[in-house]
Amino acid sequence: MTQTSDWPRAELLSIGSELLAGETVDTNAAFLGAALARLGIPLLGARTLPDDRAAIASAFADARARSDLVVATGGLGPTHDDLTREGLADALGEELQSDPALEEQLRERFAASGFGSMQESNLRQALRAPSAQALANPIGSAPGWWVDRDGVVVVLMPGVPAEMRRMWEEQVVPRLGARFVLRPVHVRTVKTFGIGESAIVDKVGDLLTDPGDGVEAGIYAHDDGVHLRFSTRGEAAALDAPVSRALALLDEHVYGTDDDDLASLALAALGHAGVGSVASRETGTHGVLLAILAGTAPAPGSATYVGGLLDGGDAATPSADAVIHLALLPIDAHGRSRGRISVSGRISLPQVEVRVHGAGDQRQRRAAYAALDQVRRWCP
């Protein structure tokens, strides 16, 4: 096995002119960045490329010169502008050849689909460079590639997210485990709400700059609060001390750790207070609170969310033991916005106003999380 560092270094290439034009959001890059991090593979960089053969070939050549692993998505379709195969072949100095086995699989797939005969253009997906191994795609027509040459691995996967994710989990991850010595990263997160990044930095002191031997720390602002992230490539127990210290220093500002989320905690608090069912009534948020609560899996002992009413009016709120009221107030003359929050029903929680930062959709999401945080704090 050839490796140029203690662990493989990776680069990510997202290929498709529609990505550069803003017509398609590149969710694949976010997924793969997180997936590589979990495997302990540092991502040196990510590039978005047009459907241009020369640009693709140059990007592959540059990435292979710097990294141990290059992962690319997109450009494996049957049309004239799907040029990822050609670009990589050029970078490798190889000629594409038709693979009879891949061609037969394509013909069988189309015959079984009931969509009629296969177009000849689809045979482009049966082309393969001599050094490439085909990666099976059980839910699509475009096979991927695994190329291990000159001490560098290049992986090609489809741009369709569902196809890419299944190929990644079933085809790529096992090969990476066999090819490289992986050192998965252990991660712990401490989650806060109602306190800003600078205030957290003041409270935790040197915890962010000196979290412990072999431990890295970071601070990140999200719509559901500010998170402190601790990670290590060593033993997971090394994270216990910095997490405990963060919990003690931040105290009442902490609402949870790791997989905890405000919606689940709010519903659990309502359930503990004797509320069996809860509804929502919101104004000025475009239904963000409803969407968050509706997407939260019910847990034993928690209140059950039964639905909500948007933008006030005279319509009846769904029948429930309690109703969460949220109104996002207009921005005032000083550029400030506030959310007005209360709970009525079996338990009655007083109305409060909280400052809501951000703009547009972000302001609406933060107002919804502020409401959930207030419910979590209020409930006995």
C-alpha cells in the first residue's frame, strides 16, 4: 500500500455546468465532506467544474499530483456533455474502451425497465479506461469507477444524490477500508442557545485553543444555536474532559450534546409536564415551526405534535392539550426583529419577546428555534 502521510489526503471534484450556474445545489459535496471526516480522511479542498473535457482532465491531473484520494461526482450520464470519463482518461493517458460486460448490463437494465429500447447514446456509459474497475449502480444506469494507479485512488460516482450515496456506502467505503489505514474521527458536540460566539469564547477561556492532547476544538454558529465541537483521532475517552469542562463553564446556556435537538427536548419537556398533545400557531414564519415539529420523530413520554395553523386568522387551531404561539414581529426602525412566544392550554406559559437575529429564511428558522428553547426552559 502506498501512502504519503499518516492518513490519506483527499480532494473532491463536483462536475457539472448546472452547479456553476446555480441551477442545482451541490448537496453531494456536503454529504461527502462529512462522510470523509467520519472516516478520518482530511479533505484538502473541493472544486466545482464545468462540463469541459480539458478543464476536467486538468483538475484530475492536479488533484492526483497532490492527494492520495480523489472523489468526483457528476458527468457520468449518456449525453454529449457528460465528460468525466473522458477527462479522467485523458489525465491518465489512457484510451476509453467499450466494456462488453457493462454493455450487456445496460441492455438488460433497459429491457427490464419497460421503457422501450435503449438509445445508442447510453452505450457511452459502458466505456471504461483500462485501469478502472466498474462500481455497480443498482438504482441507475451509470456505473462508477474505482481507479487505483500510481499510488493514488480516484473514485467516480454519479451526480444523482440517491445513486451517489448508495454507491458510496456499498461500493466505495469498503474499498477505502481495505486500501487505506483509516483512523475514524471521534466527535462530541456541546450545544447552546441564547448566547453568542464571542460570549462563549469569553466563558470557556483556553478550552478552544488548548482542549487537550490530540483533541481539536471548534465553535460554529447554527440556526439552532452555537455548537462547540471536539474531535480526536485517538481514543474517544479523550473527549470526556473537554466536554465536561464545557458543560460546567456554559451551564444554563447548554441545551444538549451530540444528537440532542431543541424540538425533541421541547416535546419531551411538555410530555414531562403532563401534556399529551401539542399544536402550534405561528405568524410571519412561513410555517417553519410546523415543519420542524412535524419532522421530529416522536419519543416515548414526549408530547405528540398534531399540527399547526399558519398566519393567524380565524381558523381553528388543531385540538391539542397545549398550543405553542409564535409571532415573528416586523423589523423595527433600528433594524431589530423580535419573536413573541407563549403557550396556552393545559399548561399556560407567559408571553415573552426574544431578539431574533438574521435575515430572510434564517430569521424565520431562528425564531422557531427560539420558541422551542423557551418551551424547553419553561416547562417544569
